[in-house]
Amino acid sequence: MITAERKPLEEIIEYIRPFQKILLIGCNECVTVCSAGGRKEVGVLSSLLQMSFLKQGKNLQIREHTLERQCDPEYVEELVSMVDGVDAILSMACGCGVQEICRRFKNKPVFPAVNTKFMGASERQGVWAERCQGCGNCLLGVTGGICPIARCSKQLMNGPCGGSTNGKCEISPDVDCAWQLIWDRLKALGMEDRYEEIIPAKDWRPGRAAGPRKIIREDLAE
Amino acid sequence: MMEDFEPVIIAFCCHYCAYTAADMAGSQRRCYPANVRIIRVPCSGKVDVIHILKAFENGADGVYVAGCLEGDCHFKNGNIRAARRVAYARKLMESVGIEGERLEMVNLSAGMGDRFAEIAGRITEKIRKMGPNPIRNTIRPVA
């Protein structure tokens, strides 16, 4: 999922201070799963903003709504009837959702209420960790299912480096050495031969290096 | 003016302990302040941050969540989760300028009628001393 964290309240308050009527929108997808911008978080943020402004003697009007998905035009269309009556829109979706709202509602100021972080997985309740950097050419098939790009601090294609100690990375004892994980897994699978193969320098063009990316499925695209 | 202030306190009470303890307090003819409004919940772990914030947003002066004694939760660890949520909600309240001390987590068992009355009295007095919820005067009328 795409992970996110709520922005500091002061920053959000400064965005919406000039406005009276706000539409606060959440997203039912990734940001719900990582507890950053789903229906529950929309309720909590709305309540906090309300109290913060009430304390300053201002009665803010906030309408709350959570879309099934903010990054798809079909769902964003649901907002049409709600947008007319508001001065500004505050979105708790990831950067993709915020931009989709901006694209659809050109004459309304739109502000983000979360910081989009990374593509990750849940390690346990309340903990999410980075797992993929969207490099555009997946290496997991040769690295035992553990990504050296997302999980090695140096993004080494052939590791580990000298900073690996007792399975941990030199940047922090809390960070696993990705190459130790790769070796352990290859060994457990009896696939140590894979480790001997040198992975050549990576072509970063399928990643962000060749500019903004787009996928076009010709059978689906209209 | 402060002498006239009667705080509104919301107590989220677990059905398996505090709510029964409140009943016990009544059976034992123990008095506790009428300021405390009890909301029965199936477990203190059912209480979410949003319930607590909404209570304050709508003008409550104090809130407490009453769960079972540690290790005695009917649903294993609902009271531990409730305590974490209370701690988190306190931080959120502080971030908008409402004192975190207005919110508390307490633990008791179903047989502790005396303790229920004592907690209700202690928290009411604490909030009375603190004064009204800072947003109480600007709050919009509830329809």
C-alpha cells in the first residue's frame, strides 16, 4: 500500500485559516489501511480542527466525506454536489488523490492533510515499513524475494557492504541488512548459486530517472 | 463565578466492570456526583479516540474511560488498548490547546462500588478546580 502520515496540525490550520467552509475528504484505500486518512481519521481531524478554531472564537463549517478511492475520476465525481458550497477542500488521500481532486475541481483551493511516505507493508499492528521503490524492473526473482533497492540503505545490487554487522545495517541497529536477509533466504531455499551471480549495473530508466511514467494498456485505453 | 461552575463529565464505562461497579455503588447507597454521565460500552477497548474528542467538542469538561483491572479484561486486552488510546487522545487534545488532564483512564472491578464513587468524586473535583472546557463558551448550539 501507499503509506502516509497526518501532517502537523499547525500546518493544516495555516492552510485553511482564510476559509470558512471546508470539505474534508478521506480515501477508503491505502490511507485507510495505514490509519492516516480513512473515515476514522477524517472524523478525528475534523474534530481537532473544530476545537482548535472554536478556541479562537471561530466557528468553522466542515463537511466530512470519504470516497471509495480518490485516485479514480469515477469516484471523485461523487463530490460534485458537495464542492459548490465550500470555500476549500482538504484531502487526506495520498498525493495521487490530492492531485486528482485538483484536476477535477479547478476553481477550488485544495490542500493536503497528510504527507505521503512510501510503498510499504504492515510489519505488525501500527507499524509500516518500506518494501518497494517502484524501480520499474523488479529484481525480487533474483534476490530471494527481498528487495535490495527498497531495503538496502545503499541500494547495492551486490551486497552486503562492510557496514553489515550481526545482520543489521550500519545506519541503525533497528534496520535489517537487506543482503543478510537475501543470503539467509537463498540459503534456506538451497539456492546459494544465485548469490554467486553478479547483478550488472541497474538501468534506472524504467524508474523515475527517465521522467514521469505512464502505463497505457491499449486493450483498455479509450 | 467559578464556584457556580458545575462540570459535565462523561464516563465511558465497561459493561463488565465499571458499569456494574456503578450499579454496586447504587446498591450500597454510595453517593457520587450527578455531574458524571455514564455511557455503557461493551468493553473499554470499544472506546475510540473519536468518541473522546466528540465529547470535548460538544462541551464536556472532563472525560474518563473506565476499564477492568489489568489482566482481567473480558476480551483479553481491550483495557490495555483503551489506555493507549487515552494517552494518544491526550496528546491530540494538547495539540489544540485543551488540557490533557481533562481525560483519564481508570481501572476497577465490578465489585468496587466504593472505588467507583471515589473516582467519580475525585475526577469531578479535579475538573471543577480546572474550570470549564476552554471551548465551552464558543460552542455552537446542539440542534
